[in-house]
Amino acid sequence: MALAETIPGWGCLVAGLVTSGEDAVLAAEREKPDVVLMDIHIHGSMDGLDAAREIINRLGIPVIFMTGYDDEKTIREAEELKPLAFLVKPLNPKRLKELLAGS
């Protein structure tokens, strides 16, 4: 599923696509989205957890984690940030659509 192509069909605007944690924080500061979809393992010195921590705590923007990693340590670290949701890949499009509609 190509999310950037699918999500607009749900009536949502994709404000930006980035590949690093640092760029995710900068994009969130600039675009001020209603919600951020964040992969945990992304490029850069700041991983998805670090970027989400900054986006949630400093910017007050909710985060939905999407990851292929469902090990206990990753889940625990993500849940400490109190994300809007933690979705394991492959994603359930219906569940993601429901979450976005409610954000």
C-alpha cells in the first residue's frame, strides 16, 4: 500500500514525506499536521522514537507508529511515548483510516 497515494482518497492531506528523524521534526514544525505517521526505524542520527518524542513532547502533535518490528523492547519504548496508535506492518488500511478519521 502506497500510503501517500491512498491517504488523500480518505479525505486527508499528506503534508510531507521525509526519510529521517531530523527531517520529520522539521516538517512537523513547519507543517503543524494534525497527526504524524512515523516509522520507528528510519534514517539519520535520530530514529523514529527520538523524532516522535520531540514531536509529541515539544510540538504536542500526536503520532501513529508504523513498524515491522514488534519485539517487546520496541513496543515498550514506543508505548512510553503514549502514541495515538502502534501499528505493525503489514498495515491494516481499515484501522489506519479509522485512526486518521478520529484525529
